[in-house]
Amino acid sequence: MAPYALGLCQNLAAAFWRCMNTAEADDEADDPGALAAVGCLRAISTILESVSRLPDLFVQIEPTLLPIMRRMLTTDGQEVFEEVLEIVSSMTLFSPTISKEMWSLWPLMIEALAEWAIDFFPNILVHLDNYISRGTTHFLASREPDYQQSLWKMISSIMADRNLEDSDIEPAPKLIEMDFSEL
């Protein structure tokens, strides 16, 4: 799979954008373009898992997938959010290091969580932990953006929100625990 991973990801990313354009043009609820877009993202995730022992390949694949991750971690990607989070997970877990470009996704995840993605908190928790545990120095040193501040602000906001169910709040203390165990 390794010799073909980059080319496959590039072709699947191009197919994903075509499917998304078709889905956006067609307002039907059962749009085959949207289903095909999800299929493209799942295939990309499978490829990333299959080459997980080749971290340098992730550096080559990252520029192809960054535009998808950037756009689909916003409200534009609500339909494919879980699949995009899987890709973020692979990129932050298997890459040799977490690049500055991948760090640019942190604010998008925090914003999504604050605005509309609270149901995905347990999923996002894993990715935030990847950033903190694999990029501890950058997490602690960065001031613009201030990742520590954004994390504590997000956790405080969630813990103080009386409208949330206990199950929505439950990942916050886990994130605090993981944060302290890494630092």
C-alpha cells in the first residue's frame, strides 16, 4: 500500500471535493454525493491506518488533506465531522511531529466544540490529547495562539454550562487529567 498511499489520497481528496460540490448543488436529503464524500474520507482513514508505521509518508500526505480538514472542521463539515476527526487523529498520532499547519486545526476544533460540536467532545478529546502529548513543548510555549488558555477557557465554559447533560461534561475532567499527566 505504501507506494500508492500518496496518489490514492490525492485522488480520493479530489473525488471528495467533487462529491461535496455535487452535494452542495443538490439539496436532496438522500444525496448520493454526500454519501460518496463520506466514503472518500473513510477510505483515506483506512489508507492512513495501513501506512501508520511509515511516519515520513504522513508529511507528504498532509498538504493534500489539510484543506479538507480545515474546511470540514467548521460548520461546513457537520455531516462528515467524525470522519474528519479520524483523519486528524491519524495525522497527529502517526506523523513524526505535529506540524504548524496541523496546529492550525486546534482553534477550529475548540471553536466547533464551543459552538456546535459538544456531542463530539469524547471524540475531540482524543485529538486534543494527541496534540498535548506529542507536541507538549509547542503547546506550552505558544502564545499566539495560546493553546493552554484556549483549552482552559473551553473546559471552564463547558463545566459551567448548566444546560449541558452530565454526559456532555464528562470528558472535561478526563481532559484535565490527561493534560496534567502530560505536563
